[in-house]
Amino acid sequence: MIDLRSDTVTRPTPAMLEAMFAAPVGDDVYGEDETVNALQAEAAALFGVEAALFFPTGTMANQVAIKVHTQPGDEVMCGETAHIYRHEGGGIAVNSACSVRLLPGDHGRFTADTVRRNINRTTDPHYPRSRLVAIENSVNLAGGVCWDLAEIDRIRAVATEHGLALHLDGARLFNAMVARGESPADYGSRFDTISVCLSKGLGAPVGSLLLGTRALVTAANRRRKVMGGGMRQAGYLAAAGIYALKHHVARLADDHARARTVGEHLRARPYVAEVAPLETNIVIFRLAPGISAEHFLAHLAGAGIRALSIADGVVRFVFHLDVGDAGVEGVLRALSAYD
């Protein structure tokens, strides 16, 4: 089975499993798991920030970040396709009691001018207080496109001018950095908080990190406990994250190349109306009118390929370390056979 539903479906490699089984552990709620501590220290140093905190999920890391930046009744600004708004179970409302201002943009990437125009007047009690701007990089529902650092700098300047915090949902940030030739330090200096996922393209079985100042991470640790995210002997999982950071970052370029190969093939298929920009490991395409996504996915399933429809007539493929060149060849054959 070739599973293209998400890069969350990966399984630990034998070398990663070996590292996990060999990990020294302790009780992380007491701060005594040395492997968790090592992962957090390594990630903080990598991004050039003061501290990092290990979370069981990216959703929890994002939601805790929102909580520590806001008070009930504040407003969060994010892109129209943002994962924190669309795919985190209404968590902004449930956990932080905040409203959301959705910002229009180009494939989920809005501008500093758009942020400026949407900041509420602090002197008018009719409006919630604009408090947080959240960026997602890469943008999942836009096909994994990436942000330009120059625009992020302009947004940072607007946020600073108006006293807004800036959070980065970096679930696939390492994909973006590999695609654009950037470094973690490029991002650590620009954001107040950053979440990065270890269990997507990097291939760890579980876990995300939240990075920021020591004060924000201390506040996040309390919030994580309140939300039930305190883990005990979590070093077995953290060891997978350490291994992934050391061995699975550079290879993301292979996933990007395979995604481009399949995306370009799709552009030549008569049953495909549009393919989103191809930049990282995600391929999103719209089927031509009259082509049923259900029928198309059934055809792929018959060829041993699993995929998802993410909207009416829209299909997503996600490439990852469990899909090699042989898998790509199988996908190309199945796509050609649908003609």
C-alpha cells in the first residue's frame, strides 16, 4: 500500500527505533527526563531561542501558544486556510475564548498591509483587542507553498509597532526551510513563538516542540499541564525527535522532488483541471468538472494507493519517507491508467 493521505502515517525507521529503545528516561513532569531535556535544549539552540517545550501533538503546541499570548475576548489574525482555525477542533474558541479574523491572501500567505488594515482600534470597546498574528509555513491547504522571509519581516514590523505577538505554526517548517535554503535561526529571530512538528516530514512517531523565550515557555509548561499534556517517561519519544533532527531533515528534498514529479505528471492529465504550486512535499489538485473524487480515489485504491479528498473535487497527495522512487512509479502508472 502506498499511503499518500499525509506525512503523519510514517513509521519509525529501524535506526530510529534503536535510538528510542536506548534512551535514558525519567519523569518529565518533574523535569527529570534527560532525553526530553536534551531534545528541548538541542531545538532551542538550533533556532537560537531561549527555550523549547516538548508536546504530544502539534495542535496542543499551537493552542497553548495562542493561550499564552492572549486573554479571553482578544482576537487572533490568521490566513483563511490556517490549520489553527480550520483543523484544530475550534480550539481557539474553546481554549482561549478568542475570536478570529481571517485574512485573505495568496495561497494562505497574507501581507503586512493586510495585517495593518485589520488591526482593531484599541479605543473602541465594540471591537475585540487585536493581540496575535499567526502564520503557517508551509501552507498545508495551499499545497505546501512557502512564505518569503521579506514579507515576514514586514509583518513582524507591523506586529511590533502595534504590540501584537507573532506565532509561527511551523508544522512543516523544515520542509519550507529545505525548499528555500533557509536555516532555523532565520525563524527563531523573527517570531515570539514557533511550533514545529516532529511526526510529519521528519518521521518521528509522536511529538511537536514549542519554542520561544524562557518566560513564554514557562507559561506554556503550565498550560500544557492544564490541558493534560504532561508526559512521564517521554524520553523514548523524544529520542525519536533527536534522531529525526539529526538524520531526516536533508532528505526532505527527496520528498519534494517526488512531489514535483507527480505534480507535473498530473498537469498533463486530461482529468485534472488545476494543480496547486509545487514547492514542497504536498500536491493538491482539482479534478475536471464531471470527474468524481470518490470514483478517482476508488481507482487509486484498486492500485494500492491511499489518498484524501480535502474538498469537493479536490485531492491531496503528501510525500514522505515511506514513499520511495518505486512508490512514485506506482503512482504514475495508476494516474496514467485513469486516462
